[in-house]
Amino acid sequence: MATKPTESRIVTCESMTTGHPDKLCDQISDALLDAHLVRDPYTRCGIEAAASGNEVWVFGQVASRDPLNHSEIEQVARRVIRDIGYESAEEGIDPDTCTVRVTIDPQSGDIAMGVVRDDGVLGASDQGIVYGYATNETPEGLPLPLVLAQRLTRALATARTTGAIPWLRPDGKAQVSVRYVGDTPQEVTAFVVSAQHRAETPIEEVRSTLEALAREALGEWVTPNTKVHINPTGRFVVGGPLADSGLTGRKVIADTYGGVAHHGGGAFSGKDGTKVDRSAAYAARQAALHLVRGKFAARAEIAIAYAIGVDKPVALTVDTFGTGTIPDEQIAELVALKFDLRPAAMIERLELRTPLFERTARDGHVGHADLPWEHENEIDPKTEFLKSVAERAGASQGAPGRFPCGHLQRLTKAHLAAGEHFPYGAQGAELLACVVCESIEGSATATKGGRA
């Protein structure tokens, strides 16, 4: 639903440091996924972790030609804890003395037969709904309060790891509230910073130092009326799993869209690309970015649904919240045309067989320009093929079966060269937009939904 231009509202988002117990578990899960992909890029796995006190439990399922053994899994878990910055059980968890339990089983054969089908097609590993979102309010394509909250946790991490604030410890979180009028952010109305510190540091020093750090990170968005809360309880010495148990997947909202957009509910960390609750969520984000940066909409949310063992989505919808330049139904057809949303295609396009996942658990799954799904102009091979056919046929304005620009709208076998075939065994293609010009005019005037 569109926001009224004069409506005033407050949107709040949060972010966690790498030492938060849930984030620690996310990083262990994705570090183990990366380690498996290094040894076997076709590994299928769903690895989770839980942490409490000075103990970590790693559990899940793995199908790999060269799986990690229990000792190697333990080594990866300890390395992650050490890299985060924990040093002792008294402050949260000790990477050297903590207990690491491992319960890893093979992937269920019943699931595997749906993922790798007898016909060679890679099917979705489960049913489910995923969402992707983008907005034009920040360069990252993310909601402003989320971007600002992430600035705060990055500032905490930088201050700790560089030694600029020597008494900071790994655990921490931040929260930012932003007032909007319509869809336009106006100011930060409140921010909260809670950061773990050494026992000997006076609370007055903690609060004054961290408030200055936060104000610098938030910049001009802070006003004289902004409410400030720094370590509100007055003491944050015990942190990590000693203070709160951790579990993989519980911070997926903060690590995607901060609650501003929908989420399908599935965790990301520890899951390989055959699991569409991760791969398709990334693909939906890529498509949403394309819509926003291509000026189809100021905001866009894409929902995709799958059935286990089936490669193509069973549903795809788009909501532009009243900001679309053409009807949402036509935009959804454009997304289906431009982006191949089958598991095998998403894995290939988004480079999901490469070990790039631990950093997503550390820094967030979206909003980083070097991640493959943040490149919104990727075109799938199907569209590239159709484009080459249309380009070869040339432009002829006014001819039947063509867009106003003159390029082909209806492609038949007569347009193919010797040895060429339409994708997926199709007999032809009727395009919703000119794949040569990618014209908004063509997409707006196209009415038929048939496509290869």
C-alpha cells in the first residue's frame, strides 16, 4: 500500500556486532559452508549452530564428496570465535577451552531425490516463499534506519579492532529510529547503542565515548531533539553466549531489510545455493534492485514461491507500493522474463558455489556492492539468447509482430539459425519488452504473457 505524502511515521531498525551470540552462530554456520565448498563446490548442506556459556553445538546435514570430519569442524568453529575477538569464558566464550559438540548427518535421501532429479534438473530443496526488497532512499538500496544502524555497529567494530577504544569487547548492538513524511526520511528521532566493555571502565566514560562515536557516524541525521540511549542498563561486561544463548538464523531480519520488508522466515546461514530460501531470496533482491535502479519504481518488493523438487517458481508477485511506472502485474512479467529463477540458473548467476558466505553472516546479506546479487543489471542466458535472435533480425518499424522500436516481439523458429533452439524446448517466444532496447514503452504496451 502506498504511503500518503503527508503521513508522518517512525521506522526503527537494528544491527548487531559480530560478537552477538546469534551472529556468532551465523558465522560458524557459514564458515563451515565455505569450508565445504572449497573442497567440493557441489556440496549440499544445512548447518546450524547453537551456543550457550562456554559451549557450541554444530548440527545439521551435509552431502559432499569430501565432507569435513568432526575435528575439522571443531577447528573452524574455534577459529571463528577467535577471529570475532573473544578471549575468555568469563567475558563470553573461550575459543581454546570451549566445548564443541558436532552432530552432522547425511542429507535425507528423500530430499536429495527432489533436488537432483532423475531427469538431471536441479529442483528446489523445499517449498517456501522468499522476498527481495529495494528502495531508492539510500545508495545501498536499503531503508535508511537500517543503513544508519549498521553504520553504528561498524563504527563499534572499527574502534575495537583498531584499538581506538581499547576497552570495547565483541558483543554489541545498535538501534536507530527515523521519522518519515510520506516516503522521505527527515531525521533520527532516537538511537540506542549497547556495547560490551571491560569491567574496569567507568560507565561515564563508556557513555560519553560511545555517544561521540555514534553522533559522528550518524552525521547530519541527528538533531538537537534526538533521544540518546547508551548502555541503558549501566553495565555490559558479561556478553556473548555466557549472557545470552545464540542460534543460527535469528538475526536474518536485521541482516536483510530490518523488518521494513517481508521475510519468508527461512534462515540463510549454513545453507548452500540449492536451498531456495537463500538463493531465491538473493535473486529476488537482485531483481528488486533492477526495478528501483532502472526507474521502474521507487520501492519494490518481490515475492517468489517454490515447491520442493520443482525447478520453476509456482508464483511470482511484485509490490511497488504505488510507486511503479507501469502496473505491478506487468512489472512481475518483466521480472519473470529478465531473471531466470530456477535453482541451477540462480546458483550459476549469483556464484553460489564459491565460498563467499562467511562475510554475509558477518556484514549482512545485502547492501554490499561486491556481492553478485547486488549487481542488478545481470541478464540471464535465456534473455541473452532471445536478444541475439532479435538483434540479428534487425528493426522494421510498423511491421507485424514487432515493438514500436521495430524489433521483434514474436520470435519463431524461422528466426533461428541452423542448430539453434529456443530455451526449455519452447516453439517460440512472445516478448513482454524489447530485449534489444529494454524500453519501458515496449513493456507498457505489451499485453500477452506467452514467453519462452
